[in-house]
Amino acid sequence: MPNLLTLARICLAPVLVSAVLERQFILSFALFVVAGLTDALDGLLARWLKQRTVLGQYLDPVADKLLLSMLFLVLTHEKLIPAWITALVFGRDVAILVVAALLFASVGRREFHPSIFGKANTLAQITAVAAVLLEQVYAATWVTQFRTVALDAAVALTIASGLHYAWTVSRRPANGNAGSHAA
């Protein structure tokens, strides 16, 4: 069941993107909330039902990254998020993927666990996307201010988690199998 919820979240991503492109922001915000609820629910169910699987451990962060990446791109396309922020988010993720691939190819390092900075970064990105969508639904002053703070936090934590990841990797022994991954 938990993996089915994760797959549902993956299937929801293109529908959500389409809703944003069609400027149906009430639907977009609602779908984003549903995606968030399925993310929380799949983790809770996996623990509660003792159904933690290797597939789920890989699929869940992929679903999160897919959804957030698609939304950052489409919200940038719609001029709702500045392009430089999306470039920063993607640049950090690409750098982490390249380093992970190089480590795997050179020393066989395979374990990359999320750091607290990576988790905070993901939360900040989710909050930023939610705030951007909410502002399109309800353009109150406090929502606009919240959007600004959320995007600033996403930028700061994208940079901090990228630097933390680079620092952590540089301090690991070359033959170690454990690594840290900023999700």
C-alpha cells in the first residue's frame, strides 16, 4: 500500500503541472496538498504496517524530487518563480548526482543518507512551492510576504545543504562505503 501511494504521487505530477499551465491554481494548490498528504501517509503506513521496502526507500525520494522539479520548472515557465532560483535548485541536485556517480564509479560508495540540511531543504522547497501556489489563489499581503520568506529560505537551504554535502563528502575516507546525501 505505501508504494502504491508513492506511485499515485508520481502519476499526480503531470496532472498538477497541467493544472498550473492551465492557470487553474485552486486545483493546483489542492492537488499539491493531496500530493503532500500521500507523501506523509505512505511513510506512516510503511512504518505502521512494517512494510518498509528497498523499492519504497528509493521510490519515495524520487517521487518527491520529480514532483518538486517539475513544479519549479513550470512555475518558472509561468514567471511565478525567478529562473535563477530554479537554476540554483537544479544546479545543486545535478552536482550531487554527479558526485554520487563519480564516487560510485571510483570507490563503489553506494549509501547516501539524507542529512538534516537536505531534509530542511526539501521542506523549504515544498513550502516555497505551496506559498507560490497559494499566492495565486489568495493574494493577501501576508501570503505575498510568506512567499518571499519561503523562497528566501529555499535559496538559503539549497546553498547550505549543497555546501554541507560537499563538505561531508570531502571529509569521508576514500575507501568508505558510507556517505551523506542531502536530499
